[in-house]
Amino acid sequence: MPLSPPVKRKHVHTREIRCLGFEREDGLWDIEGRITDTKTYTFDNRERGMISAGTPVHDMLVRLTVDTDLVVQDAEASTEAGPFEICPAVNEGVKALKGMQITAGWTRNVHNTIGGIKGCTHINQLLMGPLATTAYQSIVPKKVGFTKKPEKRPIVIDTCHAFTADGPVVKRFWPDYYEGDES
């Protein structure tokens, strides 16, 4: 069901987020993301001068290299455009994520490590949400799969409505881990 028709309105801002997952030849995975903000109008920026409509106000890239257990082996960031000259200064801080696992607590760990004045709101938003999800979407289906019997409880169980432990999807794909009523 689509969204309801909007009232008359004027487009002023676009945020684009693009994330890609790559399986590397060495057995690791590269998870890359880009967050870009543009305006539909030209405006003055005290540090950059006039920013033309469609020119990125924010344009940040992040690459996480992770293993199949979603442990960060390397991390890097690049600020291609920011509203202030100082914005790229936090890029190196992303390396502090090395050794962390994308699992329960990931958002808290990222915030504690490079949140607030230690980092960039936009890079952190990319890391905490879309990149973490892209890592799961890239790795877990190949690792866990839906066709073979898992050796341990699949990590996706209870991560969303469809994968609830007492639901029909878990009952169908992983009956050994189904926690619902058998009647």
C-alpha cells in the first residue's frame, strides 16, 4: 500500500544513502557506504562561500572491512564535502572501531567510541544504521543460509517481526529453534 497523496509542497533537501557489500578474495568483506546531503537552492556558507543547488553540503564515505563473524578488521572514512573546514579532522577516529563486532550493542559502542565531539554525526549515522544492516544483509545469508540445517541458533532469530522465534518463518526454516506452540 503506497503512502497517501501529499499536500502541495516544495522539495528543499535530499539525503541519499548508498551502501554496498563486497565479498573479498581473501575471505573478508568490505562494507562501503556514502551519505550525501544536497539542497534544491543556492545558499551562502561562511566557510565554503556560495553552495549551488545540487552541490553536496555533506558527502562522506565509510568502508568497514569485516570478517564472517562481523568483527571489524579495518575501518576508514573520507569527508569529500562538509559545511566546515574542520569536518575531515574526525575521519581517522573511525579506525578505533577495529576489533568491534557488529552485533547487539553496536550502536552504543560506536557512540561511546566516536560519538559526540569525537566524531561526525553523519558518519556515525551511516555506521550505526545502514552500514551495520548492509553487513548483515551481505554476510548472514551466505553464512547462515536458508537451505542447510544450522549448527547453532541463527543470529537473525528475534531480530525482526518476520524472524520472531515463535513465528512461521522460523518454524519453516529452522524448526529446531522454533519456540512457538506446536499445536
